[in-house]
Amino acid sequence: MLHLTFNVCAISGLAFSGLAVLLLLANLLSGNQFVDVILPAAVVSLVIGGAFSVRARLLSAKGHRPAKR
């Protein structure tokens, strides 16, 4: 398995969660025309973003977070 750092996990979690928000916004702007495709994609994106966020939190708790300046 690939060794992921705190920064990679935190940024990936934020990116996937942001993607989910953008997908839901696109669903709103399209008038729910593509709800059968967009909604499952947003849910999957939120799950992946949540998993990365949990991993970043665990790395932070173990002391693998970047040093404060």
C-alpha cells in the first residue's frame, strides 16, 4: 500500500468533499435532470473524502502531522 502523508490525506479529503458539493450544485442548476447519475457520484465522493479525512485525523493523532512554525 502507498504511504500517504498527512498533507496528502487532508488535501485529498478536502478535494473529494468539494467535488461532492460541486456535483450537488450542478444537480441543482440542471433542475434535477441528471439526478440518477449525479447523486450517486456525490455520495461516493463524500465517502472517499470522509475516508481520507479520517486517515488524516489518525495520522495527526499519531504525531505525523507537519511541525508548527
